[in-house]
Amino acid sequence: MLDWTVPTATRRTLSLALLGALLLAGCTATPTNRQVSLPVPDGTSADSSQPTAQREHARILASYGGVYENARLQATIEKTVELLVAASERPDLKYRVTMLNSPAINAFALPNGHLYISRGLIALASDKAELASVLAHEMGHVIARHADIRAEQARQTAIIGTLVNDVLSDPETGALALAKSKLTLASFSRAQEFEADGISVGMSARAGFDSFGASRFLTAMQRNADLKTPGGGGEARTVDFLSSHPATPERVKNALVNARQFSGPGAGERDRADYLADLDGIVYGEDPSEGFARGRRFQHPKLGFTFTAPPGFALDNTAQAVLGLKDGGGEAMRLDLVSVPAEQTLTDYLKAGWIENVDAGSVEEFKINGFSAATATAKGEQWSFRLFALRFGSDVYRFIFAAKAMAAPSDRAFRESVSTFRRMSLKESAQIHPLRLRIVTVRADDTVDRLAKRMAIADHPLERFLVLNGLTAHDALKPGDKVKIVVE
């Protein structure tokens, strides 16, 4: 697990403007960002003496919840990789696949051929052709040596940056040179993504899979990301040409063009029935043993605590913190773990300078369900903050609440939220089970709405049912069809 601890020796003053931006950035992130768990601070980390690949492997497992163990799915993925390797331009390359215990929609590869795929991505895919398209894309990066080439490009950019700082005396000329180098690096990465997409479609088609799997899965990713926007409204995002990945609509368009070069729709293997059978019972969403959010309530059975966010907040459990955002974006929160020496009081910690503009007169000590706690306020130009530090055993948890317009009702809601922080009983912890995907057979009287009501999800159950199954609101279900639902 990642260590939330903030080393006291290197702690710097946190700008309130930056803090507000970080709170919002984390809360509005799409599922491509890491979303794992509130980690147990066990003090472990990758040994710098290990070979690079081993260190990277350890970091990836720490960031993505460790390995997800499922022998049936592992066998399916490895068989798919074998078929793709045989159809690739480099059948001599060897690959190893690790499933990650993360709800994030993500997959990536190391230069040595180690492929990683999250169970969240596996659950979103609807057939083996979609799975193959993702695996082939990552294999495409390995085949084209994109990591090595990009590292060299980044090294050249760093050299340009040093030259700008050390040699050029004209600020405008220096800024222009550096901007051009960064733009080249970003464009290079976008070109790599398109190249990997092209390799993926060709490899999948030659391996006998439906070549349109990539376009279907990219569409599913976009629809899933739209559900993660504030309010679930699916607001269109501005295309960022400095992004390392091209915008999804661009990739879908290119994937369709590439697919048509190999076959028409319907050709190639999808193997949907067998894939769905393999998915039956897979954990869906966050792993409760590593902390999870259900609505406004966050529970962590392993660490043994729970709390409830203020009304209107949606929670997101990330590798670094539990983040929350209120509908409309005017309020946000963060819960994380910080390093506070046992001899330092919580009031002294709040005044220690890690955040600027703390109102010393607002600092107070109190108890929360038997735990020592302290609170204070801070004010920036655009955001106002209510801070809490709470000592839970040997750890200190930090709540940071932010509001663009801090009024008495908001401040009261923040205090009431922290007052819900308590220790979970052993009975409560034992009763917590993960959500899972179940594959059900559509009956003659089933409708999309009826099946969506069986979803054990409070947040947009109908929309999530449609996305999970690659359906639209206008699609009709046929008796005998197999579909995914989320159950307790």
C-alpha cells in the first residue's frame, strides 16, 4: 500500500489556492486516474537497490491495491495474450500479465513485457474482443518500444530546459524554446497512442477477434467517464492537446477506420457468452477490505473506522486520500493520514505552518467519540477552510473541508461530518462484503428498467447498467440474453 505519511522533515507550507485546486482536481478526476484504497501505513516501500523492473512492479502493486486473484479470469487473459502474440509482428517477445485489485479503468505495460490490467477494466469489457483490444494496445507499446523512445525524448526535453535556464538570457526566447520542446513531447506521446491503437486492431483481427472491439471498448470507457463527472451529467471535456492521450472521440474514429481495413462489423470472434461466464462473481467497485464509499458513508474494516460525509457530497477513494465533492462544486473535502510526532499536540500541529493563513484564534481542542481532536480555520482568496486533526491510535487523520463561500450552515455540516468519525465494531466489519458482478439471463418479462432496479448501486443504476452491458436506452433486450448486474 502507498504510505500516506507526510515526512515532517520535508513538509512545506501548503498554498490555500493550490489546496483548493488539488481538492477539486482529485474530486473531478475521471476513472483513468488511480482509485484504490485508503492504505494501511505499514512502512513498506520499494527497495532502491532492486532492479528497476522490480521496483516498478512493487510501486504498481502498492498503487493499485495489489494482485487480484481469480484463476479462471487469469487463464482467459493469458490465453488471449497467447493468441495475440502468435499474430503479432514480434512473436518472439514474452509477456506476463498481472490483474490489479483496483476498480479503476486502466491497463499499462512495462518495457520488459509485463502487462497490467485492472479488474475494473475487465468488468467493463463485454466480450473477449474488447479485452483483446486492450491487451493488444499495451503489447503494441512494448513492440514499438514506446517507453524507451519516450524516455529519450524526455531526456532531450530536460536538456533543453537546462539550456534555457543556464544559457539563454532572453526570457521570451527561453520560454518559447521550452514550450516547443514540451509540445513536441506531448505530440510524440499522442502519436504513440494512435500507433498502439493501430497495432492493436491489426493484431486482434489477425488473432481471429472482432476488429471492432477497440471502438466498442473506447466508447464504453468514454460513457463510463461521463458518469464520473460532477452530477453525472456527462459534460463534454475540453480537448487538451498537451495530454498524453488523444481525446477518446478521436481514438474511436481512428479505431473504426482501422477496423474497416480488416473486416466488416460482425466478422471475427467476440465470444461474449464465455467471457461473461468468466466474469460471474468478480468483485465490482472498491474492495471493502481496503476501504470503500457507499453513498456518503466511508468505511474501512481493516483500519476499523467509519465516517459520513456532509449532505450532497460524493466520495472517491483514491490511493492518496478520500476525496469528496458537493454537487455544484462549491464545497470539497479530503481525508488523509499525516505524520505527527507523539509529543506534538494536535493544536500545535494545526499551527505548525503546513498550511498558510491559519487563524490562530480559531484553534480549539475537543473530543470526537473518545478520540483527541483539534480544529482550526484558514482563509484564502477563493476558498475558506475548516481543518481537523484526529488522533486514532498511533495515527493522525486529517480532514480538510473547503468552501468557496463559508457560511454557518456549511461550517456546521463540516463539524457534524467529523463528529460521525468512530471506531467500527468487529461485528460491523465482519458483515461488510464487496459488491460483485452477476451474470443473469433475460426473461420474457424483463426490461432494461426492471433489471437496472436490481443493481445494488445508488448512483445512476440505470445508466451504469447500460454502460456495463454496452447498451443504449433504445436497445431492446431479448429473452435468453446474458447481462451483467451488480449485487451485494
